[in-house]
Amino acid sequence: MDHLGLIVNAYDSRRGKLVKENKDQWEKSSSPPVLAVIGDLKEGREAADGEIPLLEYAPDSEHAQAMRDLAKELAV
């Protein structure tokens, strides 16, 4: 099965040089491509802690919008 691409999830550049360098290397690579970089946002952590789907917990959040955008891209 071919890979569609990578999704960098829970990304926070403040976690150190290695985290940022890995993301930069993945983005430079052409195979598989980076489809999305989704930040480590409060709503995502809270939804996971409460075992509630993100789109139900915080449907208007930046994190939820990033997930919707990714779903649209993959559906094409």
C-alpha cells in the first residue's frame, strides 16, 4: 500500500531543536510528503483527556479546523 503522506501532530517548536529539525527534514522530503502540521493545542489535549472527540469537544477551535482541512485534502 502506498503512503499518502505524513501528519506531524502535537507539534510545538518550543520542545527543542531536535523537534524543529525533524519537522523541517520531513517537510523537505518529497516521499512521503508532509500533508499537515497540527500544533499541540489545548483543545486537543483536553478532548483526549476527557475521551471526547475533538470535533464534538471544540468544533470551532483552530485544532478542529486543521483536522477538517486535512480531511478535505485527503478526500480529493
